[in-house]
Amino acid sequence: MSHETPPTPGLVSSLVRGYMPFVVAVGVAIVMQVVVRPNVDPYPAKLLLDIGINCILAVSLTMVNGFTGQFSMGHAGFMAVGGYASGAITYYTSMRVWGAGEARGGVLSGMLGGEGLPWLTVGDGLFLFSLIVGGVVAAGLGYLVGLPSLRLKGDYLAIVTLGFGEIVRVVIQQTSPVLTSAEEVRQATILQLPTHVGGSLGFSGIPYYTGLFWVYLGVCVTLIVAFRLKTSTFGRAFLSIRNDEIAAEAMGVNTTRYKVWAFVIAAFFAGIAGGLFSHTLGVGLSPEAAGFLRSFDVIIMVVLGGLGSISGAVAAAIIVTLLPEWLRGVAEYRMIIYALALILIMIFRPKGLFGVREVWDRATWAWLSRRKSGTGARGGARE
Amino acid sequence: MDQFLQTLMGALAIGSLYALIALGYTMVYGILKFINFAHSDVVVLGAWGSLVFARWAERTAGWSQTPWYLGGVVLIAAMVLCGTVGFLVERLAYKPLRRAPRINVLITAIGVSLFLQNTGQLEAVFGTRPASIPRLVGDRTIAQIGLVKIEMLDVVGLFTALSFMLGLDWLVFRTKIGRAMRAVSFNPQTAGLMGVPVDRVISFTFVLGSMLAATGGFLWALKYSQVNQPADTGWTLLGLKAFVAAVVGGIGNVRGAMLGGLAIGLLEQFGSAYLSSSLSDVYVFSLLIVVLLFRPSGILGSTAVEKV
């Protein structure tokens, strides 16, 4: 009996399978930076940036709240941890090595991109490294929070994650002021530096590396991972937990393990989003970034999109980012409108706008044609 | 010793407030099995409602000195207001979801919470600036032990909170409606079959919880005199701590909520006084995590066997 056992599809193989999408991702990101950015005004460019970061947040939260059916309310906590970690790395490394905290990026970084610069520089390498470290730190915390609390169901988990976000916020508030001179930074030990991230005043001086290239690279990678997760064995396990945890367990799915994995992956991408956020021009990274208002924003996106629909989350992230622009005249009613939308969606479309389906699935629009006979799926799609 | 007594007084005062608010969470959880996130916003409504009403009463009546009964009248007005809102929220938002998955109800509760919060933020309602409530209880020291002054305000607050808790305990364990509440909490279907009007009992529970929340908000406003804007994160934190109190005491258990409230008050105040005051929120949430890990059913809760 020497026949080969088929390879068991694990996490790694399901993520790395095929590299073409990643090539496309880099292409898209370069186009965003080199073609789109110079041809739009700074303000819409900033909106594009916000949309990208919100997309990463919403899609990553979809993995926990959508695929796995858990309810995390501390997503902003992971984001803030990632943001602070990567911000501290780029800022203090720049101070130590170059003696100044400014960004030293190439054409692909920042919102402007200079003339005559190489496309990527050492600074960009540092930024990428800090993003990944930020993501890993957030993922580690996701593991720490996830492991004990995932023994809990629904509401308890929500409260623990909410409490986690608050703890992150309070702990960040206790940190010392940012070191602003190169000498101070050189004198401080490596272990002292992470405690100097600004406290309640916020962490200012982080170099501005974030541009459309990095953000949309992040968006594309997040989307690829999310889609692959959803269609892999791994993702099936997530969905099975969401649909019926007891049945999943009876079928041999190690529910706790998968729930923790969902948490860790989501926290990783939230950390990346945090890193992108903290290196953006004109963003003051403050402890409030970990507060529950931010978490609520992301939850609204996920619920609007349909708990489990990746494209739905993207669509909702775009809508939620642009809505304040459209509602500028009635700004104080914005949150009331969100709240009512949330309640009404839960009552009339309990699975969110798209449910687990994607926007392009014909079945997504079936309910429209069913109600109004005569208009087909395409007629519905236009509404 | 003085510091100890002072801290103990503070802990009892704040703990009884947590307990009052925790009761609302625990009763709703006991019956409908979900966290009513909007509960903290009903507390806000209670605080702001009392503030607006007290101001209006003072302005229209033009008393030279605030009459002693005004506090009671304001409290009753706030309770009626919050009870009505609690009733409407249950009817309009939660009732259509009676059979929906718990996560949907949770999201709806967040929606209701955001709705109440941001409606309160409107200039036409309470606005975005903090305001202060008129003095309703005389500013007097009734006793002094060493350096520790026992303030009239604290005593009145503690007394009100305790009497409401005793009243609730009597209501839940000694009356017919209380028995109906316990029956619905135990098993809604069976209770319904036994002739308990389940929907009416649920409405009653919401109204009762909201009234206790109003009392909590009223006492909070009296204690701190400054009332923050409705969307202030401090309110959400207050609600979260009260919920933690409910979980620590054993969620669904009325006496547990009172005990949990006092426990949280003691932990927070003694932690702030003897360790570090800036980390008081961290103690509370750490306690929550510890309790959930080692005794998820809380101090007084009983472990329920999960049926498949």
C-alpha cells in the first residue's frame, strides 16, 4: 500500500495557492499610485485612501463576524495596536538611523511621490517591515484575546472584545510623551522606546509613508486572502461554525481552533490597516483610535454588507466612507441614519444586504425579481 | 483608616449605582438572553431627563429655596420618561426579532443604542455640551468620623438605591408578576403554555429595567452634578461596567446583579485609591475576563447545561 495520500489543504497552501492574483494586486496598486493619484485632486485622493483602509478593516472583520459568526467588537483595538507598533518602529528607527523622523520613501510611497526618486527605497522597506510587525503584534494579541474568550458564546465574546478595546485605549493613554530629539532617542534603550508613544496627547511625528500604492496593495492582498479563505476547506470550517456550531463540532471541526484562527487572521489585517492609518498625512494617531466608536463604524460596514459577503463589506466600506460627504448638510443626523439603517436591516433583511453571497451572484438579486415580476436580475441590479 | 473609610463610602455609593443599572441588564438577559446595549443610553436619558425637568421646574415655579419633594418628583418624571422609552424600544425594535438569531438582536441593540445616543446629541434635544443639574438635595454633612465626612447626598443616594433594590427583590420573588417573570426567564415556551402572557411580561421587564436605569441616571446626575453629553464615552463605559457587574454576579440573577455592582464599586474604588487611579477601567475589565474564565456563571449564577 504505497499510494500517496492526497495533500490535506491547510492554511498555508490555501493562502499561497497561485501567485497570479498577487501580481495583479501589485499592478493595481501601482496604477492607483502612478496613474490615478497624479490625476485627481488631493481631496478625492484622501477619500480613496480612507476607502482603502476601511475596506481592509471591514473585510478583515468579516472573517470573524461574517464567516465565523462570532461577534468581535474590539476591532479598533487591534487596529490601534498595529498602528502604534508600526508607527513606533518607523519613527524611532528613522530617528536612530537617520536622525530625523521624516519619511524617506520613493515614488510609490506617500501621497505625492517625488520626481527622480527610485520607485522603492530603504524607507519603504522599513515601512513594509513595520506594517508586517504591526500586523503580527496585533495578531498575537488576537491570539491572546481569542484563546480564552472564544470559549464564550456570542454576547460574552462581544463584551470581552469591547473590554479589550477599552483596555488598549487606557493602556495607550498611560504611555509617556514622544521623544522628539535624536539624542534622546539614541540614549533610550530599545525597551524604553515603545513606552514613549505619546499617551493621551497622541503619537505625532510618524513619517508619512502611506499612499495609494501601499493602501491598495493592502486592500488587494486582504481581498485575495479573504476570497481564498472563503472558498477553502479552512473557510468552509469557518462557515460551518457560523451556520451551526454544534453540528460543525459533531462533524469533527475543531471549533475553538478555527475560531481562534479567524480572530488571529482578522487581527493581523486590522493591524496592517492600523499601520497604514498611522502613517497617513494629517492623521493624528491618538488613543481614541482604539475606542468603540471606531469599532462600531467597522461593525456597521460589516452588517450593512451582509455578514459574510466580502464584496458586500467592500461596498459598505465605500458607502460608509462617502456617506458623510453626501450628508454634509445634515451631519448631525448621520449617526441617526446609520442607527436606523442598522435596525431596519436587522428587522427586514436579517442577513445583511447581501448575506453570505457576493454582489455578482445572481441569487443575491433574486428577491428583487421575485417581488416585482417582470424585472429580471439585471433590472434589480440597477436599483 | 480615614482613607479606608472614605474609599468605602465612595465604593458603596458608586457600587449601588452600578447595581441599579446592572439590574436592568440582568433582567433583560434573564428573559431574552441578549445584552441590551441600549440600556446605558436609557441611563443617560434618565440623567438628562431629570436635569431638564428639574431646571424647568425651578424656572417656572420660581422658588426661593428648592422644596424637599422636588427630587422625588423629578425622579418619578424621569422614571416615567425612561419607562415609556424602554417600552417603545422593546415593542418597535426587539419584538420583531423574537425568533431571530441572537447576533441579530445584538446588532439591533447596538443600533438602538446609537440611535438614542445620537438623537440625544441633537441641539433640539439635549445638545452636545455638558450641563449641570440644580441642587435637589441639601449640601449638608450629617456625620463625621475622624476626617471622613458623611454627606447627605451620599446617604440619600445609597438609601434610594437600596430601597429600590429591596423593592425589586420583593417584586421578583414575592409577587405574581415576579413569578411570571421568573417563569418566562426559565422557559418562555412552557411559560406561555401555562398561561403566562409572555409578551406582556417582557414589556413589563423592559419598563421595570428602564425605570431602574432612570433612577441610576438620576442619582448619577445628583452625585456628580455635571451631566456629560449623551454620546460621551463615559456613559458607554458606565453601561459596560454595570454589565460587567451583572456578569460577575451571575447574569440573569437579580441578587447577583446587586452583589456584582457592589463588588465592582469596591474593586474600582479601592484599586484607584491604593494602586493607580488611571487604571480603574482596566481592573474592572480584567475582573470580567477572570470571572468568565474561571466561573463563567458568575458568583451567584447556576451553571446551565446546554441542550442540543
